[in-house]
Amino acid sequence: MARTRVEAQPATGSRLVVMVGLAVSFLLLMALLNMAKSQNLWDEAYLLYGALIFYSAAGVLYLGFGVTGVSSYVRFASFAIWAGLMANTGAIAHRWYEAGHPPFASVYEMLLSFVWTLAVLTLVAERRYGVKVIGTVTMPIAIVGVVLMQLLRTEVHPLVPALQSTWLHVHVTLAMLAYAACALSFAIAMMFLIQDKMPTETFLAATSLFGVAIYMGVLTRFEAWGGLSVAAWNPEERSEVFLGKGMRLFVVIPDLGWMMLVVLAAVAAPFFLYLVWRRTEDDGFLSLANRAQFVSILLQALALVFFLLRIRGGRYSSFDTEGLFPTSPAASPFLLSGLVGGIFASLLYLLLLWRRADLECMLPSAEELDRITYRTIAIAFPLLTLMIAAGAYWANRTWGSYWSWDPKETWAAITWLVYAGYLHMRITRGWRGRRAAYFAILGFGVVMFTFFGVTYLLPGLHAYA
Amino acid sequence: MTTFHPRRLWQTIGATKTGVVLLILVIVMSAAGTLILQRPVTEPEEMQRAYSAQVLRLLDGLGLTDVFHAWWFVLLLMLVSLSLIAASVQRFPNSWRFYSRPYRSADEGFLKALTHQTQILVEDEEASLKAAERVFRRAGLKPQHIVRERSFSLFGERHRISELAVYAVHASLILIFLGTMVDALWGWRGFVALTPGEQTIQLQLRDGAVQKLPFGIRCDAVGQENYADGTPKKWWSKLEIVEVGRTVAQKEIVVNDPLVYGGIRFYQSSYGDTGKLDKIILAASAASGKGDVKEIVLGLNETVPLDSETSVRLAEFIPDYVTADGQVYTRSNQANNPAVHLIVESKKLGEAVNVWLPPLPGFEQNSSSPYRFEARDLRMMHFTGLEVSHEPGQWAVWAGVVMLSLGLGVVFYLVHTRCWAVPARDARGRPVLWLGGVANKNKEVFERRFQKLVGEIESEISRVTVTSQSATRHKAIQSPQRQTGMGAMPYGTYKG
């Protein structure tokens, strides 16, 4: 319905830009007034606030492009990213100056650098490779990152002895760069699949499976009687509550587990309908699958809202110790990013469903995208190698062993092997196109597991990140 | 399978498919090693809690509870190395031939099949070749004259090494494997805790065995520095290496900065309370109230005279006391709730009095002591926990890592580029300079480079022509025209 309405009245493109511009100037004015009042002109929080405003403006403009298909929005969005990046750079510089070490020591600082890298890469991809709409994917991630930062502890935190090493900074910087390059190769491989005329239904099935993976992950925290266990949070300290060394205290939010179970079913539904469609070739099932996808988006949004409401208000009991404890979204960054990521992937599917023709016009050709995927991996792979090497060197200086098969190390090695496989298949076996793109997507899947899955599911020496 | 062909087996081992299958096996097994709880790290009780007895027996039997040290995992890694070696050895001769004897004076068929080729109309073949040579040189393509019986042409190339870099990468991986293998066989890791002044020549390994050191290690001092908010900033220990009674090396080590001696490395890994007292500082004053307050320093079982007739001995130190059933116990080794037992002996009274700080009812006789005591300061004896490791193979690993990084850089970013310039005739018999080029990767970048090269050669030729023509002839200047296509015959004859 929305589709026909939009197509009936061709948008002029100026309205949204003017509105976003007004909103940005209003918010900036408010921020300036606040700054003048607090008499602390160059505070990091204001810079971060500025970055948030601009990144959000870019996000809104990309969304506007998604809904209306007006290409000038994308250009203005790119300006907004530039402005946001400048504020972000200021925040990083401020942080670095104040802390006296590169900003990689805490989750807050890692997010700060990660969002910065993401914005830079977005602009690089736009400028150099002409992948104009990549911000549609990266900006929402950046916004979630900045919002999450507002919740986290921001004081400069002293480093524990094991983290006071240049090699650690080298290791983390390289990891950030390598993972960002992997993310870029993934996004470009996806765009290749769009340009390679992969049917929209297949994307529906993939989106649905992605959602299933997320909610399965969330449900590993399912507790008896339908609760969901989340880490407890100490609002005064702005940190998690620890029972012992590295042992977080988990509290159980009642009934949230049931809700997640329902959402899992809703998320899985489009995939089953897709399978039925494949069997019966009755197009009715396909439109049903698309409708099920809308329902699942609504339910996912509802789950996110409930999750946030329950996690922000109220105190919950724990199995491990007596008493009631508060919790916070900041205590469960992985759960939060999972939920947001699921919604976001579904929205991207909608963008594809409604605006595929526009997207195809804006993206470079399939061959070009295929080559860019390879070249981003050719950047990522040496970075991954150096990252592992720097980590091993640091471990050797700190723990007395360069390789101890801890889960994070092992999964970093697996990531490396998968990308090595991609390169061999491409160079010696001449894999191009679809197969290479699937491989690139698999590689990023492993990266995500190394980054989130290992931290979330598998304990080990890497307690810091 | 009737006969055994060693050659065919060798081919199979080196095949890409074998390599990929082996890599997939390594990936699956390492993933299993992170998903299943592993033995040395996880306590046995926790294993029993996580898995049922049957499952645990099965996992143990298959070696899945210690994947990374299981014989089959080591075998798998060795097979991967073997496959890597076989693949490299099988492919190397070809690459080496390509590298050592570059295809300079390529034949007509080869040149015609090049993806990037073009031709420029020229007037003077010799001058145009010279111009091309200058441009090649500027572009970093070392130009070489190729003189054949009746032809003369130009060949230029750069970064030929890029063809061999992949072997350097594979060799470095083998080097890393060898290094880890050496460490697995001859290396060891252990732990030793030392208190200041203590010296040892042996330590306990991870598996519980005792390892003798070829020298003694002594700890002189240990310490901790804190941030203003109380979180630890730095742990340090002053260590000395003692050989035949002589100090041969010493260093203050901190976390991230170990002491290395004779291939053995000592790392600062932990720091803590031994629960033992180093010194206690007490203020003693006479019970009568007369005389000054004396400050005395006591270690365990040390006796200090208070006056000519009275002395005090530190009999007991309880770091974290609790009283029960008429006994004093300690709950931990941390000085959380310390109690001190002093014995005051007085010759005048002819008896010993038990003094407890703080006064523990039922134990203390503080009121009958001729002196009153007050604790001023408590210095605990700290220990430093040292991880000790001997990894003789690590140098191979680091050398491999450096080689790997350099090799990958060359593999991905140095492009072997080859270009040819050959005087020829076009379809209408006019003299042309035929140009062709090929790159071993990044073809689309080379496309642009090649076009730029051609453009530069054109302008170089016209510059030369302009200067020479204005000096001698009055002919209209004809700028060189470019023709793309396959019409021309490469290899014109050289008119000398």
C-alpha cells in the first residue's frame, strides 16, 4: 500500500532535506546553549552529542531514500556523515589526550573507535568505490553505537597492569581495522548478490534465518519459568556487578523469555512459508511470507521495547545470591545489538523489496562489486594476520605463551583460515561471482562469531573484550 | 587399488582439494575444542557437572576434552604442513622457470593474445623506441633491448618477485609450524612463587612435574603500586639470576616486561599476601604511665627488650582471626582482620603474660602486663607469582610471522607488470609502434596504468618529433595516431 502511494506522487526531494536540516540546526542550537550554560566548551559529551545528531540525520536521509527513492537524499546524507565524523574525531582526540593512551581500553572507548572507523570506511566506500548507498547499512550501526556509549561509564578508567602495553593497542587497532574491512566486504558481497539478480525471495529466507540465529542466541539465556537472564548493573558505579573475578552476576527478568520464544516463532515463519512456496510454487505463499515478515518486524520492535522497558525499570532476583538487583541495557550490549540487528536486517529487506530497481541503478555493476569484494578482503587478510601476530606477541610478553588455544585465539585462527580459503579458491581455482560472494559472507559470519559469539558464549582469557 | 603409486599419492597430497579438506577438518576440530570444555583449564568437578559420566567417558576416549593436545590433532596439523609442502614443491618449478627466465622476447602469438595492446602511428621507429624506453624507465619498468636476428624491440617489467612471494608465505607457515612443534616437544611452562629473599633452583610445571633450572632465581623485593582510586597500577619484582653463588643478571620485572636468561623467561603473573607477617610496628608504653612511648619493630618469634627487666616476643600472627571453641583460627591468608599474640616476660614478676591485640576475651591477660601496646603499622610479607616458560621454538615462530607479513604484502600489493614495445607495420603498411602489456593481478588498475603509459609514450614521441622536425624538415607535424586493434603485425624489421 505504501508503495503505490509513494509512486503516485513523485517526491521532489527538498522537503525531507529541509526538515532534517531544521532539526539538525535546532538540536545543535540547543546543544550550544547547553554548552554556553555549562561553560565547559570542549566537553567530550557535546562532541559525541554532535556526532549523534549528524549520524542520525544521515540515517534519516538514507531512510528517506529508502522510502521515496530520491537520490539527492544520499548526497546530503554523505555531508551529514562528514560532519558527524568531524565531531567523532574531536571526541576521540579529546579522549586520547585526557587518557594519555589510545582509546581502546574499555568497551566505551572501543565503541568510540569502532564508530569512527565505520564512518571513515563508509565515506571511503562512497568516494573511491562509488558504493553510494552503503550508509544505509553502516549508519544505523553507528547510531546504535553512539547511543550505547551514552549509557556506559565514560570516566577515564585506569588500566589494569596486563593492559598497559603498546602491543595491545596495536593488536586492538588492527583488529578494529580488520573487522571493519571484513564488514565492508560482507556489505559489498550482499550488494553483489543484489546486482547479480539474486531473487528477492532468497533474501527473505536469508533475513529470516539471520533472525532465527539471533533469537536462538538470545534464548541461550532462557531460564526456568520463562525468564531471561541478563547481567546485573550497578548504576552508581556504571559497571556490571561482579560476584568474583570475571564472574558477572546474572539476574532473571521474568516472562521475557516467553516473549523471545514467540518472536523466534514469528521470525522463523517467513522461512517456512518460503520453503512451502518452493515446494508448491504457489505464489500465494510468497506474499504470505512477506506478510509474515511485516508481522515479525512488528513483534521484534515490540520485543525490543519490552526488553528496554523491563531492563530499565525494576529490580530482579538472581539464582546465585539473595537480594534484588537493577539492570541496564548497557549491561547486555550483545543482547541489545542482537535485537536491534534483527530489526535492522528486516528493514533492509523491506528496502530491497520496495526499492530494488532504484538500488540497482545506484550500485556499481556486478563485476565491479565482485572485484571490490576481493580487494577489501585483500586488505582485511594481511590486517588479520598482523592482528593475530601482534596479539600473540603481546600474549607472549604477558602470559608467557604466544599461543594458548583460548577460544578467542582459536576463532581468530579459524577466521584467518576461512579467508585464506577464500583467497585460494579465488586465485588458484578462479572462483568468481556467487560462490566467491557466499564465501565472503561466510567469512564475515565467522568474524561476527569471533567478535560477539565467543565473548558472549565461550569464556576464556580474553575477559577484557 | 591394485598397485601403490607413490607419485600419485604425492600428487594427491599436494592437490588443492586435499588442502581444503584438511583445512575444513582443522576448522571443525578447533571449533569443537572451543565448544567442548577442555581438560587442563576446566576443573574435573566442573567437567562432571557439565557432562554425564557416559558422555564424559566418550569425550575423554576420543580426546575431545583436550583437542589441541590430542595425537590426532597434531597429526592433522602435520598433514596440513605436508600438504602445503607438497603443493609448493609441485608448483614451484613452474614458477621458478617463469621467474628465472622471463618471457622477454615473446613470440607473435603470445603478444597477439595479450589483453592490453595498442599501436601508435610513428614516423621514425628508432626514435619512437627510444622515447618508449625513456617512458618505461620513468614508470619503473626496467627496459631491456631485445635483439633478435632481424628485429629489435623493447621489454620492461617490474616486481617480478611477486610471482614467488606466495612460496615465501607458504614457507613462513611451515616455519611457524616447526617452531610450535619444537615448543610442544622441548618447551615447558611452569610457575613459581617467591617471597623476598627466597631463592630456588626448581619449579613446578603445568602438569605437576618438577623442572630443575640450570641456575638459581632469587627474589629481592616485590611490590604493588596503586592508582589514586585503589585499583592496582603496577606489580613489580626485583629478580636475580644466581649461578654458582654469583649474581649474573638482575632486573626489575613488571607485567608485560619479563626477565629472559638462558632461553628461560620469567613473567610477572601474580602478586599477593602470603598471610605471613613481615614486620609489625608497635607503640609500647609503661602501664604505670611513666616514661616515653617506645616504638618497636617485631618480626615473628623475635624478641625485643623493653627495659632492663622486661622483653616482648611476637608469638603468633593471625591474619584473619575468628574465635571458636576456645581456639583462635584464621579464615584466610589476607590480613583482613589481624590479631597479634605477644608474650611479655618480666624478670621482676617472674612470669610471662599473654597480650593480644586486639584484646580477645578468654585469651588475653592484657591488664596484668607491665606495658600497654598499640599497633601502629603492619607490613605483610608478599609473594610474587612468576610464570616461567622455555620456548626454544619461538624464534622460528617470530621469523615466520615477519616473513608471512612481508610475503602477504608482496602477494597482494606488488603487481608483476610486463610491457613490450615492438616496431611494426599496420594493415596499410605504415610504420607503427606496437605496445602490449600484462599484469598478474589487479587487472582493472593495470588497464588504467597501461592507458597512461601509452599516453606518455605518445606525448614523448611527439615532443621528440617536434624538436627534430623544426630543426630539419618543413613537413607538417603529424601527431601520432593511436590505433587499437589486432591489424598490425608485431615485429617490424629494424632498419639500421
